[in-house]
Amino acid sequence: MSVNAWLKSQRPLAGHALKGAIVLSLTHALLAVAQAWFLALILDAVIFGGAGLAEVGGWLGWLLALLALRAFITWLSERTAFTAAARVRAGLRDQVYRHLQRLGPAYLSGTRSGTLVETLTKGIDDLEGYYARFLPAMTLTMVLPLALLMVVLPLDWLSALAMLITAPMIPIFMILIGSGAEARNQRQWKQLARMSAHFLDVIQGLTTLKLFGASRREVEVIGRISDDYRASTMQVLRIAFLSSSVLEFFATVGIAIVAVFIGFRLYGVALPVPHWLSVPDIGFLQGLFVLMLAPEFYAPLRNMGTQYHARMAAVAAAEQLIEVLDTPPTITPGTARPTLPTPLGVRFAQVGFAYEPEREALHAIDLDIPPGARVALVGTSGAGKTTVVNLLLGFLQPSSGHILIGDTDLTTIDPAHWHAHLAWVPQQPRLFQGTIADNIRLGDPGADLEAVRRAARLARAADFIEALPRGYDHPVGERGTGLSGGQIQRIALARAFLRDAPLVILDEATANLDPESERLVQQGIDDLAHDRTLLVIAHRLATVRRADRILVLDQGRIVEQGDHHQLIAAAGLYARMTAAYGDAPALAGVTTEE
Amino acid sequence: MRELLRLWRLFRPYRAWMLLGTLAAVLTLLANVTLMAAAGWFIAAMASAGAAGVAMNYFAPAALIRGSAIIRTAGRYGERLVNHEATFRLIASLRVWFYRHLEPLAPARLQQYHSGDILSRIRADIDALDNLYVRVLVPVVVALLSVTLFGVFLALHDPALALLGLVFLLLAGVALPWWAEARGRAPGQRLAEHEGALRTAVIDGVQGMAELTVYGATERQARRIEGLSEQLIADQARINSDQGLTQAAIGLCANLNLWLLLWLAIPLVRAEQLPPPDLAMLALFTLASFEAVAPLPHAFQLLGRSLAAARRLFAIVDTVPAIREPDGPSPRIERFDITFAGVGFSYPDAERPTLQGIDLQVPEGRRAAVVGATGSGKSTLFNLLLRFWSTDCGSIRVGGHDIRDIDSETLRRHIAVVSQHTHLFDATIRENLLVARPGATPLELEQACRVAQIHDFIASLPEGYDTWVGETGVRLSGGQGRRIAVARALLKDAPILLLDEPTEGLDAATERSLMAALDRLMQGRTVLLITHRPAGLDWVDQILVLDQGRERARGDASVIPEATAAALLELAPTRHDD
């Protein structure tokens, strides 16, 4: 579907408001004809009929009524047009964001979120002009000039002819000039989105820039980007302005021709037309009326020219929206909502996965996470641990093989239903705009403060939270403003505790913690593991020793599994990794424990 | 209104542009009014002359009509070009101005802001200021000049007509804008805030999608975005409805003016005090003259939004940075020993000091470690040394100079940092490395990456150093990101090296290879390491143990057991319980 067709196909989102707006602006324009008629009547009577106020009083009354009615309609049509566009905007923003949710984290990790943010905010707002002004203007352009011709033709066919000939020049020239503008406009919008993405990146990385003394250098970059943006916007605008000037010029010429034809005939000068053409006579009343209608005839065309760049902005924004909406989800979500056993068991049967063809991240692995067990997944970085987690979370689906929950294939289960059984603490947890309590409640918004406190206590986060001036109501930003990495980790852990899910996935949950906090959190995790299935992804092997089962992943294959003692006895990769980590770590030499 | 004065100062460099733009706008407007009035007169005069059978000179008025038509078309084109060019120049310079003031605030003073909020300021709020120039400043000047001229013109015909015209022009050009401004103030303010909130919610929703999904919170986030979107639209709707109202009111003013003009002028024509063709001219003139004031109500309605935007910008610009740069020239740093003497520090709003009476001396080329639990104040020491914050008492000296006397950027030029959280920019690996040394050759990059043990990995990627790393570095694992950070530190080649938990969250093999890389990196540099893990402690010359912001012990590695018997020995359960 072309961008234009797509934009038009979104019209139903506006409901009746769009039709209402069009009808109202049409009525408004037709009332202008009536107004011109009364004005012409009055002027004619006064100038040529020697009439006074008494004679024209009735017409003046009509004129007054028309003025009031037109003012009211102006207001009403503005409102209706806005409502139409607002409905489309709200509808689309929701639709696009929900589609992003369907595409899921796997898609988002491959895109620039700054660009998406721009598309979802400014991009959607740019559609306003298209639905509120361009579409009504376009319909008006198709209807109103014809209607006016119908009015003028019986009064003076010569003026009608002049209008008929000059009018098509306007769209023709517009298209000639506008065709080059489209591509430029597209480029310009992309540049705008890039500029925004760059700003977001700079804002989020300002401290890093500062560390490298690059933050002041960035002044020039921002200056250059803004200036490039100015230059490219002006390129687009120059064309837009030129086209509307050409349009204006033709409209003026058209009006001038009509005026000259009328004026010359009124004065009685012969018109420069072939003599076989018998020129119709015209009176002052008709002449003035037609002359006042001439600007109204060109007005919709001129207006279209002005709204043309509302359309261009919308087309550019729509292209980004279509790009998102046309991306098919890489996963096909299941729909089944089976009752899953508590605690949960998970089995990977010959699961293979490739991010790109030929580059397999997992090679037909088999692994078993028995219900209620504590399973650890270890391996060097790049071994495929994150892929296993993403598969288990349902962000990715296996290229081959099956993930079985009991005996249900994970791909058939409704993702929301599946997620309701999970708690997950990622490697770098994110805190969301809101208070600490809101963040702990992420998975259970209805939880009362007591439950939040309990979860925080289990995650060993209660002490530092309660020491904050506003406690659980302490507002946090995206990077946990003022909180240390370990504290953020513990808030995320509290989130998992509150979630109370049968399967808990901890990705490096105790990283960033000092030994004391780690010990405390570990105790919390032990509490959590009670009656639940626990999958721990670990880099540091010390934390996995007590696991019921350790799975060793290497280059996309499970190379060993068993408990700590079995694996040490097997003297394989795990044993080597353990030795490498130093069963006698540096500090152990100074602690007298060893 | 104080904001307006401050903004004017920012606009001042563009005075010449504004003057030119305003002149073009006035010319265009006058040409348009002339065109309409002359056309009305022309038709009526021609008809009168035709009816009376008298001759008239129609060349002069025809020329006037032609001339004003041309001036109108060309003038409008020129006016738009000049004013838009000026606006975009102004906006570009405002962005730079804003960033210049934003930069010194990071990271200390920006902690309380979400990046979405800052983004909204640098994008939407600055854009909202263009309204002030194109829609307020220029039209107000144009309206002032032209309304004066119109008054004079009308007065030449009849004082009563002039009075009538002025009353309605003032009604449309002063009373309506005044009303619109008052009505637009509150929603304008809310718009600025809601736009920021919407951006924030969208950023959270996009960047935090994974966690929202697992915790079943996506629906809530979608509704949050929807709700903000609706609030935004509700305020826009109110502004829009008012705008429709003012637009209708302008039309009504023009038409009522015309109506009353007819009421007053018709008897004049009858009394032969006004030539009949002049009536047609005055009628069309009246309608056209309102073009001078038509843009004003909407502009003043948006004034609230613009001033709210200005206030949001000034709020950042006026924030006093956490540190004060020295006035005089910075001393040359020739030695790189570090001395903390009696350093004390509290974060704003904190209940207790984060650091108290810290003394530490690291001779040039030697290594020291600061050990302590989370929240013991280790990272704060780094923040102070890097001049992100300023000490409350005591002093920090580098090479014998108090760091308060050194320009902070100059100071940081001598310091390289490897921290847990390195921002990887939304760019290629190469560009991310070049941040550390913009002029580095590909060979230098490669050498640094070899030492950082990351070259082989990069080389194995299909696009090598030109591989794009996502804004959050999602395509690199934690260990890989950390090694990029080491490579950056190597490239920076600074005499002082700060290591913040450099091996946190890494597996054993990676940790070992990274430690080897760090060993190379540390050679010949003054090193300060903060950690809560034992790894690397055998490489340092001295250790300072911190507990709740105070010194607990110092000495070589042997002080740790007694100092931290409570904490570090508890390390045992996870390590020694089997």
C-alpha cells in the first residue's frame, strides 16, 4: 500500500468527525457566496440606485445574520477538524505502541530507540495537519470551485471561462514543483529523527562523554547537526514557498483577468477577443458579485497549497509508522492458557536457535529444569546463556526443537499467561519513572505497602530504602538516580519476590553486591527458592555450588551437567573454569579461613 | 514577562534578520490591502464612468493593481524565506546554547531528570520558542505599523470611519489576543509538562520493554501512554477550540466593521460627501485590513506554551553546577600523585555524610585500593576526584595542586576510568573507541583492543570495527562492553587510572584475561581501584578500608581480615560451605 493510500485508510479512526468537518467547511464557503451576494446588492443599490439606509436595511439585516452564522460555523468546524485528527492520532499511537509490544524486546534490541521515540511522539503529532486540514481542504478543492462555476456560469459565462482555464494551471504547476520536494522532505524527516536519536544518546551518555573530555567537543557536533537540519529544512521549505507563490501568482492573474473583463465591459471598452465571440453584457451588480466570488473560487486551491506541506510532513511520518507496523513479529504467540503445575518444570528438547542463518547460537541442546529444582547455567561469555534465557522468556522462539512446560510446547502458550508464571531479574535491571514502591510493584500493581515492605526485606533492600528521606515514596528515574548498582539490583530482586511466581530466572542477581549484601541477598534467594523452580545464570561459579544441577554451556552446546561434585570429579570444562577462577582467590590467601 | 526579556537577549544577534523579515511582511501586507482596495474602486469607477458615459484614465489604477499583485507575491515569498531562515538559525543557536549550559551539570545536577524530560526540553521546548519569533514578534511589529497607516488612510476619508476601523482593529488585535493569552496560559504550561511526560513514558516503554513484558506490565504502560496522549490532546483541544473561537471572532470583527461602515458610509454617499466608488473601495479595504491582526490571537494563545517552554529551559540553564571552575589559568600538572586530605562530603538531602575525614596518599606510579561494602562511599571518592562533585571539607590534590584550582576538563584529561557502567553510544565500535582519542589511527585502535583482549572478538564480526553497537550496548555482553571500556582507557592513555569494580559480573576466564589486560594498562600509572571483591588486591601497594564513609583500616592487604572480620569473612558461606 502506498503511503497515501495508507493515510487515507486510517480515516475510519476519525469516525464521523472528519465528514462533519468537511460538511461544515463546505457550508461555510457556500455561505460566503450568499454574503457576497448581499454585499453586492447593497453596494449596487447605494452606488447606482441612490438608495439610503432605509432601502437597504433589510439586506443589511440578512448580512448581519450571515456574519454571525459564519462565525459560529468557523468555530464549530475548527473543533470538529481537530477532534477528527485527534482521534486518529490517539488511535495510531496506541496501535503502533501495541505493535511494538508484539514485536517484542528482540526487535527493539536491533533498533534505535531514539528514532522510535521520535516517531511515537512528534511523528504521530505530525499527522494532525493531514487529517485536520489537508483532507478537508482536498475535498473542498474538488467540490467548491465547481459549485462556484455553477453560480457564475449563468451570470457571466466569460468570467466562468476565465476561471475554468486558469484553475487547472494551479495543480499542474504545483505537481511539477512538488514532485522534487517529496524525496527531499522524506530525507529531511529522517534527519530530524536522527537528530533526536542523537540528542537522546548524548543525554544518556553525557557522563561518559565528560570522562573522555568529549562533552565540550559535542557542542560543535550539536551545532553542526542543528545547522544541517536547518539547511535541509530550508531546502524543503524553499520549494514549498516557491510552489505556493506560483499558486498565488496564478490565482492573482485569474482574479485580474476576471476583473479586467468585467471592468472593461462596464466601462464599455472593446475586449481583445475574436469578434465572432459575442461578449455578454454585464451589469455592476453581477460584475461586483462575480468579482467577489473570484477569490473564493481560488481560495480552496490556494489553501491546498498551504496545506500541502502538512501533507508532506504526514507522509514522512507515516512512512516511519508503516515501517514499524509492517514489520511482522518474529514470533507467533500461542493462545493456549493451560493450568501449569506448581512448581514448574522446563525441558529443552533438541532446541536450536540462529539469529541469522548459518550462525547458530544454540545447537540442538537438551536440558532439563526439574520442578522445584535449583538449576544453574554457567559458561563463558558468548556461550549462549542469554539466548537460552530469551528463549525461555519467550522473546525468541526456537529455530528447531521444542521447549516443553510439562508436556505443553511453550510456543502454543499465550505469552501473557506464561509470563504470569515468571519472575526475572535481568543483568542490568531498569527502574521506571515512579517511586521505589511503584517499581517493586511492577508485576503486581495491587500489592499493599506491607507486601512491598516484605518483598524489600527479603531482597535485603528494606534497610537502605527506609533510610531514604521519602522511603518507599522516593522517586527514581531510569538509571535509579542516586542509587548504586547494588541497590538497583536489590530493588529488582524485591520485584521478583513480590511477583511470587513458580519459576524464577535470575541473571547474575548478585553481581554488583559487596560480600555482605551478597550473603544477605543469597539468603533471600534461598527463601525464594523454597517451593519454586529457580534458574540462575552465573558468571562467578562460587554462587552456583549449591545448585541441584549445573548446566555448562559452551559455544551453543551443553557440554556437561551434574552437581558441583560430579562436575569437579568429571574434570571437564567446569572443573577447569573453577580452577581458573581460583579456588584460592587472591583474598583467600589473606583470610585465614582457607 | 521576565522570561521575555531574557529571550529577547538571546534573539538579539538576529536583529538584522528580524528587521528584514518584518519589512518584507509589512510590504506584503500593504500590497495586499492596496490590491483589494484598488480593485474595488476600479470596478466601481469603471462602472460609474461607463454608466455616465464619461472618460476616465484607467491605466494608472490598472498599473497600481498590477504592481501590488507582483509585490504581494514576491513579498510573501521573500518574507517567508527570510523569517524561516532566521527562525531556524535562532533555533540551532538555542540548542547549542542549551547544551552548553546542560553539559556542566552532568552528572551531579541531572540525576533528578529523566533523559526523556531533557530530550523534550532540547527538542520540543526549543521548537516552541520559534512561535515567539515568527508568530509573535514579527506580526506584532507588522500590526503596529500597518494599523497606524490604516488609521491615517481612513481618517483622510472620514474621522468617524477611522475611529470605527481602529476600534475593531484594536478589538481584534489587542482584546482578543489578551483574552487568548489568559485562556492559553494554564493548558500551555500543562502541554509542556505532558509532552515531557509522554516522551519519558515512551522511552521507558521502549527501552524497558523486556521487563515490562515479563512482569505483565506492558498493558499498563500502553494505557499510561494512551492516558498521557489523551491528556495532551485534551489540552490541545481546549487550545484549538479557543483558537477556532478567536478565528471566528476575527472574521466577525472584520465583517461587523464592514457592516457598520456601510451603515455610516451609505448616508455619506447619499449626501455626496463620499464618491460612490470609494464605498466599494472602503468595503474591500476593511475586509483586507484585518489580515494585519488576524495572526495575533493565536500567537498570544501559544504564548503560554512558549513561556512555559522558556521557563523549562531557563530552569536547566540557571541551575548552578555542582562545581565551580577556577577563574584563573589552570596550573600545569607535572606529577601525578594523588592526595586526599581530610575529605568530607554529603549528598544533598542525605541524612548522614557519605564521606568523613578521609586521608589517602597515592604516590605517582603506585597503586591503591579502596575496599568497602555497597554504600560505604567508594564511588563518591571517584566522583570527587573527577570533579563531578565538590568536597564539603578537606582537599584533594593532584601533583600538589588542589583540584579546585584546575579546570575540570583539564583535570579529567589526565584521568582514565574503567567503570561498571560504560555508555556505549549508538554508533559503530570504531566510533565508540574514537570517543577516547578522536585522532587515533586504525592501527592504534587495534593495538588497544588487542591489549584489552577484545580484538579477536571484534575481528570475528562480519563488519569488524564497523559493527553497530546498540545504544544500550545490547549486542555486546557485559564482559565485552567492559573490555571496550578498557580499550577506551588504553586509548586515552592518561597518567591516572581509576578502576571501579572492573571485573564485576564477569566469568572467571574473562576476568582473568581482563586482569591481564588491566595489568598492562596499569603499568607506569597512578592507579586507584575500588572494589568489594578480592580480585586484584594483591596488585596494589596499599589498601584503605571504608565503612559508612569513614576509614576503618589502612595498610597492605594484611589489614583486611581484622578490619573487615565481620564483612569479608562472611564471604565464606558461598565459597567454603561445601
